[in-house]
Amino acid sequence: SADRNHVHHLLLDRGYSHRKVTIILVVINMLFIAGAYFGRSMGCTPLIFIIFSLFFAGIGLLYYNRLKPRLSVTSLLNKDNKKVGSSKLIISKNAMLEEN
């Protein structure tokens, strides 16, 4: 089933545009290719271990440092701080809700 845990979604959720995400992923891919080319004297096993380690460390950093939506229950108030209607459930990606 579809989810938003792919690398491009993790970068999009950080506020990057589709264009920037594409450029970032292409540059990272070129860095891995260059690293594999210049590290070929190490042998296959250490090189594959290093590349996989860097890849999964990067994915882990993006995944575990992503912005998590927060749920809040709030009431609408007028200027005199009197309740104006029913409570609302707000889903926000910000840690703090802005006051209006």
C-alpha cells in the first residue's frame, strides 16, 4: 500500500520543492558513484559495507527527524475570551499552534 516514507516524501515534507528534491537526490547519487569509483581499491566487501552504511544512516536521519503531526483540541474564542461554538480538533505539523 502507498505510504509517505519514501526518501522523496521525507524531503518534500521538510519543505523542499520537487525540483530541489530531484537535484538533491541526483547529487547524492553522483556522490555515491564517485565514492564507489575512487574507493574501488578497497575491494568490494568494505566498499559495499561503507555505501550501505552511509545510505541507511542518511535514511534513518531523515526518517527519525521528520516533522510529526500533532493533535490539539481547542475552542474558538472571541475578543473577550468567551467561547464561540464547539471545540475543534486541529492537526498541525508545527509544535506550537499560532494564536490569532
